[in-house]
Amino acid sequence: MTLRTLHLLGSPVLRQRSPEIAAVDDELRAFIADLFETMDAARGVGLAANQVGVARRVAVVSADGNRFAMINPVIVESSGRDTAEEGCLSIPDIFADVTRPDRVVLEALGADGQPFRLEAEGLTARAIQHELDHLDGILFLDHLGPIKRKMLLARWKKEHRDDPSYLKQVTPEAAQTE
């Protein structure tokens, strides 16, 4: 397994719609293991492939005791509404309240290549939607009103004005000391 480099706000791959995956093979399963390792080291609850610079329709989630990979995920049902604070590994230290459905039904392929269906609520439902948004080139900031979005983007630009890179290295040591 390998820790992958995170792509940060401004990286073009974060705005791409990731294409579907044709086949689940050993290379994809190794990539999924890398996603889990990177997500865990960065202390996230989800991570999409394009967040590590790979435009492929796969993401991982680990929330509320649920831990799974989702390949070619589709939300087939949603209900309710819930507003909660969200952040993103690709936009570190920026948080905002986002309203989303509080229950979703997901259909996807698992890391074993087999289809599965999962009904999720709470943080798991929110993480699924957040990661699926990434696969469509959508960031949580896009769910905010224009004033709030503009304010947070201005803060981001100010905090990162001396950093010309859109990349962040993830290390297990850094995650343990935070």
C-alpha cells in the first residue's frame, strides 16, 4: 500500500467528472487499498479517486462503523434533510454547514467486483454524497450560498497565497501528532 498525495482546491482534476470503471481487477483493488490508507492517515471519513489525482469512479468511506469501497456508485433513493458541518481533505481547515438528504440508498460495486446495495443514514449518508459529488467534479463549497462561498474562497486564497502547489503530502507521522 502507498500513501497518495492529496490534490487541493485549484487542482483541475477536482472539477472533472470521473469516468466509470469497466472492470475490477488487482490493480484497482491495490488502488482502493491506497485510498483507505491515505484516508486513514489524513484522518478523513471518505476519499474519492480524483482527490489523489486519479479520474476514476471509485471512492472509499469509513463512518459510523461502516467501511467500504464504492465503484461506479449511484444514489437510487434519498429522503429527509439534514444540515451539518462539512469539511474536505482537499480543502483543509475550511468548514461550512451543508444541507443534504439524511438518508440515501446506494448501489455500487464493491472492491470484490460484486454489486451491493446499502441504505445509509447520518454521517455515512453524508460521506457517500460528499464522495459521489467529488466523482462528479462537485465540491461541498458548491452547495453554499454565493456570499458564504465567496468568503470561504477568499480565506482559502489568503491562507494559500504562498503555496503555488495544489498538492499535499500525507504522512502517517503527521496524522498521529495532530
